[in-house]
Amino acid sequence: MTKTTLEKKWEEDTKNKSVLEKAYKGGKKKSDPDSLDPKALDQSVIDQLPEPTGWRLMILPFKTKKVTEGGIHLVDKALDRQQAATVLGYVLKVGPMAYSGERFSSGPWCQKGDWVLYARYAGSRIDIEGGEIKILNDDEIIATVSDPEAILHNF
């Protein structure tokens, strides 16, 4: 079977993705072709991101898949709306004062490399090449998640 011009263009475009885009492999679950694989992030890319100051955390939001289970392709506007509503993310960096002081006498609520839940409108969104990151205060973390596949993202 020969490939159409559109299929060839798509393959070429996917080869030229940024390093951050390559970390996103898709949708709801790690097994989906579009789920986020934080281990695919190159440390040099993470080092280039801004350092969170004070008691702040840098989160890489979970990205929804571009095609629904029913085969419907979602437009960029719908994906952006879903991305803004995302409440699950991966902790990339932790500020130097995060989880210090009397309020956190039992220790930090999360650390670098954890999957966390946070409030829908918490933090500040920063657009970067290939996606976005969020900067949140340490007390905006609602829970840690051991298995991100257990959290359902309905659209």
C-alpha cells in the first residue's frame, strides 16, 4: 500500500517535533500512543526551563489525546480548553523553600518526579515550545497519584 502525500507529510512533521512534544505520547493512559512519558524528557531540556522561586513548584500538565476513543479528531481549540481544565501533572522542579516551615512539619506533600492533582485554576500557565508548564504554590497540591492511569480524564 502506498502512502498518500498527507500521510508522508504527517510522518515528516512527527519526526521534527520538539523534545518536549516527544515526551507527550498521547492520551489517558501510558499505554495510549499519546500519553505523557516524563522519562522521555531530556534533562538538558528541563535545565533550560525557568527555576521556580521560593515555595513554588513547576508542573508539566497531563495532556489529553488528540483522537477520542470513538475516532473523533479534536481541534486545537478543544484541546486548549481541555488542557486548561487539566488537574493532573508531573512535578518537574521544586523551589528552594517549598514545603518548609511550620505548616509542613510532617514533611513535603510531593517531590520532583511525582504525579500530583491540583485545583483546576491553580497556578500560572507558561507557554513553551511544544506545550505548557504550570507554576504552582506548594500548598496548591491536592494529592499525589501513584498511578496516573487510575485518574480518568473525561472529555
